[in-house]
Amino acid sequence: MLEPLYTAAEIEAAEEGHDVDELMRRAGTAVAEEILRRYPDARSFSAVCGGGANGGDGRIAADLLRAAGWEEQSVGVGEVVIDALFGTGFRPPPRDEAVAQIRAMNESGRPVVAVDIPSGVDASTGEVPGDAVKASQTITFHGLKVGHEVAPGRFHAGDVVVAGIGLMHRETAAARVGADVAKLVPRRKPSDSKYTSGSVLVVGGSPGMSGAVCLTAEAAFRADAGYVTVAAPPDVLPVVESRLLEAVKRPLEEVWDAVERAGALAVGPGLGRERKDLVRRLLLETELPAVVDADALHELEPFDREAPTVLTPHSGELGRLIGRESAWVDAHRLEALRVAVEQFGCVVILKGAGTLVGSPGEGPLVASGSAASLATAGTGDVLTGVVAAFLAKGMDARLAAAAAVRVHTDAVDASGWRAGMIASDLLEAIPRVLDAQV
């Protein structure tokens, strides 16, 4: 369910006690074999090798390609480029000579195969502090590195192939969330009622934004909640009433009565930024698990809350929460997540390509998926409903967040849509994703 993601230090610890030359031989052999398999019609290559172990891996691969009859040529002439300039030990920024070599590889017009990790990408964080190779393919050893999965590094790695080199798996701080995490979601039992199978209260809606609460409510139902209530302003309720059949509707003024039957809160979809006092009261005066999204994140201040709580910002929202620009967040996603978790003391989902889940005292989780298709209005509201449903079923907040993110991204594939997908296309796909993991 959780696949290890290694930092440079963790992979170095895994290599302790092993013969370095033998590890290089295995790594270089894996690179050559994968290139021969992937490019069967090519007969020439170029290799850019640094002075460390990564360069040694590349030189061994080059020797094996020459032995197979391939001709080594200069960058831009060889049909395949081997990037073995830096490895997991890269320390930014790259020097001028290395920058020139990186740019030459990127401008070669040839497929670039990175050895272990694209040169210029920080293997431990995914940060790209300067020029970095844009690989067509990365052949990494023993296990995935954090930099393969966390943006912006993930955008440089291309297709990543993991080759075993005889190391033992070790515990890592970070992990990649597998599809089978959905197996952890409690399923309805014959003894369950509509309340015990998950009761969600969605608090949101405002004129022009009624669709947000509708998407959240329906997503909660599709994520197997048994009972969903929507508390919205009175002038929004007629629209919600016409759109949602199964949900109970209450005017926002009756939200405290609705709290009594809820198992979890979903606060914020379409709520409007002027209701931050209500958001704070709901967080401080209830003991229900809560997911906080969209307008409820606006000017949200740290709070002291024992009940499970999940924040679901995108980079712009998270930047505002921690006093940083969104561009900084995009460039330092793990660090931004760490700061937010520390500041708010709860689970934080940082949405985007390679969505991250952070939790106090726990390593980060990375949920890969079809993020490009999710870059459309309303998909965040759907995610909020899924998180709320899983919280209402009693799941641990960190695992509820991780499972929700993975189900949410897998629903893109299950929906059958790519171009032109809209948020509501995900709704009917969510049960299919859950059913596939029973």
C-alpha cells in the first residue's frame, strides 16, 4: 500500500557494507540492458559521465553498449544520450561546466536516459535549483527516490524504471501511495445503518458557487457515506434542492442542529470568504473530524483542535497560509508541506501533480496519478467529499487523506475521460475504484 521513496541518505545507508565496484557493475549493466531493450534499432550513443559513482555506472553501461556493437559519438550525434553526470549525491547548484553539459543534453534532440536520477534534480526533495536534465527515461536502482515523484523533479524524470542491484529494502520516511490503499476504507456491514456507514455534513455554498457543495455532497455519497446533509445559505438552497436528490438540506443558520447527527464535517466548498468566523467556530466548538477546503482556508489561523482535521490547499492557498508565494511552494513542495503541518498541527494535503499528504510526526506520502486531467474546476470539491466520507467512517486522518487522494486520481482512469473531463465525470467512477479494491 505504501511503497518506499528513498532520500540520498537512505539509499546510501542501504548500500553500506556492499562492494561499491560490484554495485556499479550491476547498475551499469541494468542501464545498458534497458537501453538495448528500449531502443533496439539504435546503433550509436553518447554518454556524459561525471567523476563519481554515477559516472562509473554510466561508463560501465557505455562499455557494454560498445561491446554490443554500438558506436559512441558526441552529444547530438549519438542516437541515445546517457546522462550519468550527477547521481543522488548531487549538491546544488550545478557549476558552469555542468550547466553547459546539461543544456547540451537537453538540446540534443535525442532521447536522454538518466542514470538513477536526472542530473540537476535533488533526489531527496524533488527540487530543481537550476538547470536540470529533461530525461525521456530514468533507470534508477533499488527503489524510487523522492525526487522521481515530487514536483518539479517528477517532470524531469520521464518514464522511471526500477532495477534491482541486490540491496535489502529499508524503512524510509517518505512513501508512495499505492492503489490498494483503498482496501483500508471500511465497507458497509449488514449491521450498519445510514448513519453508522458514514454521516457527512457539508457546510458551504454561496450565490454563483452552489455547484461546489453539490459536488462535495455527491462525492461523499459516491465514496460510500450513508447520510449527507448540506448546510447552505437560504438563497442557495433552491439550487441545491434541484441538483441533489439524496442529501438533506438545511439553511446555514441551522448548522449547529445538523452537527448533532454528523460523523464528519466538510467545510468550505463555495462558502465565501466572509464566513471565516463560522469556520473557526465549527473547528473549535465541535469534536467532529473535519476536512477544510476552499474558502474556509482563507485567512485561516492556527487552531488548537484534538479532533482529526485535514486541510486541502493547492499551492496558492498553502502559500497564503504560510506567508509564501505560490511559486515558492511549487519549487519547494516538501518544505512547504512541512511548514504547514508544523504550523497547523494537522494533516495537510498539498494538491497538484504528485499530491502530497503530510501529518505531524509522520513522513510525507506522495500520491501519483493523472493530475493533468484533474486540473479543472470542481475536482477539489470532489476530493473534499471523498475525504469527508472516509473520515466519517472512522479512518485515521492521514490514511483517510492518502486513500482519498489515490481514489480521486484513479477515478480519472476509471471515468474513461482525458481531454474535456469535468469534475462530475469523477463521481460515478469513484465506486468503481473502491469496488476494484474489495
